[in-house]
Amino acid sequence: MKDVFDQWWEWTNKPFSDMATISAEIHEAVMALSPEDRRDRAKVNEAVQRHQARIQK
């Protein structure tokens, strides 16, 4: 099963011609991290969980 980290990196590494997308929630949460933290599975997954929790309130 793919986690958010896997989804992020698949989207990031897709060919330019590939029209695949990710949700704005994932993009916002991950882009708020430093470039170094975007390479950390735990930090990416945690950032998206925190972002989703804020939205649901």
C-alpha cells in the first residue's frame, strides 16, 4: 500500500507529459516542509496528517 510519501515522489518524478495529479492538501503540506524534510518519509506523512486534521476542524 502506498503512503503519502510514495504518492508525493511518484508525482514529483513523473514525466512532464504525464497529467497525473495529487491533491492540493498533499501538495500544500509537503511544500511547507524544507527540501531536506521532503525526503523523510515520516516527516512527509506526519505533515499531511497534521494538515488534514486542521482542515477537518
